[in-house]
Amino acid sequence: MSLTHTGQTIETDKEGYLCDLNQWSPEIAKQLAHAENIDLSPAHWEIIELLREFYREFELSPAMRVLVKQVGLKLGAEKGKSIYLMQLFPPSPAKIASKISGLPRPDNCL
């Protein structure tokens, strides 16, 4: 699979995750979100930025439990809930948010 951005082909795996994480950009994120039927809002971008920061620090995409905990620590208890993330990135917040953030699929997500 692939995306096209400014005339450049961006390769993705069969699930839509970027093959080259360095090709990610906000414009690519919008295309990936569109493929998931998600219109990115400021709330989505908060999570995307948090995930990209987490990946820079730990070199992995967090599974759901870690994502919820990280969101709670960084963005507050009201956002650090599974239901909040489910509303933003259905049906699997850790997987979908990681994909849109240009990160690898979390290891232990089905």
C-alpha cells in the first residue's frame, strides 16, 4: 500500500502503518486519519504529539494501558481515560493513534 504526498509515494505496510517513520508529517497524518474516517481536531493533535514524544523517549509505541497512563500524567486525569481515547481514535486507540502519528504498531495490540 502507499500514500501520495506532494508527488512523492509514501509506502505503508498492509495495515497502513508507515514503512519509513521519517516520512511522517502533519499532512501525512491527515491522510492517515482520513483513511480511518477521523477528522483531526486539537484534541487529536494533543494525543499525536504526546505519542511522538513518547516514541522519541522510549523508541516504542505504547499499548493501551501505557497510553492511558501517559495521557493522564501529561494531559490530566479527565483525558487519561480509555473512553476519552476511544472517542478520538475508535475502535482501538493505541493502534489507530500510533498509525496516524506515523509510529509502528504497538507490539501487544491485537
